[in-house]
Amino acid sequence: QVQLVESGGGLVQAGGSLRLSCAASGSIVSINAMGWYRQAPGKQRELVATGTSGGSTNYADSVKGRFTISRDNAKNTVYLQMNSLKPEDTAVYYCNANIRSIFVLRDYWGQGTQVTVSS
């Protein structure tokens, strides 16, 4: 059994910052990519940022220069530092991880954390 638990969402004014965390736990053998996606009301879920265990990162164009993804591989945790937040960043943010457990290799999702940016 593998779980992803997110924390750090909330309400912030435009221009402010938030830091999201996502910790993976359970029968983990190894973790490949970890990342963040978001879904705004009435829109499809979209990629925000991903990071590999080797340190490579990928960002959506809309967040480049404002968001930073990082990982603590020893803690099986991924972070998303969000700066210069805009109202259009308002969404439910989901953690995703490609994890090899003792049973299977598959993608896992967190429960989601709400980020609301007021203008």
C-alpha cells in the first residue's frame, strides 16, 4: 500500500507565496518522477511541474520563473515553492508520483490541496 499525502495549500493574495509538500509512504522500493498537477473549475487537469530522482525538472510555461519543484529523496517528499502567485493559479493541486512498490510499478495521486489566490 502506497499513499501520497499533500499539505500546504490555502488562501493567499496575488503576489504572495505558498509552499506545497507531498510525502509518499508505504511499501516503496523506488520512486521515479514526482510532480504536481492542477485542476481549475471547469478545466482539465494540467501539468505544473515534474522532477526526476536524478534532479531533472520540467515546468509548464505558465509557471516558469515563479514556481520551483524540489525533492528530498531521503524523505520521499516533493515540494512546490510557488512565488508571485496570480489569481489564475487558483486550482486544486495534486501530487503525482511514479512508484515501484513491492507489488507493482504505477502512478499514484494525492488527494489534492486547494490553492486560492485573491486579486
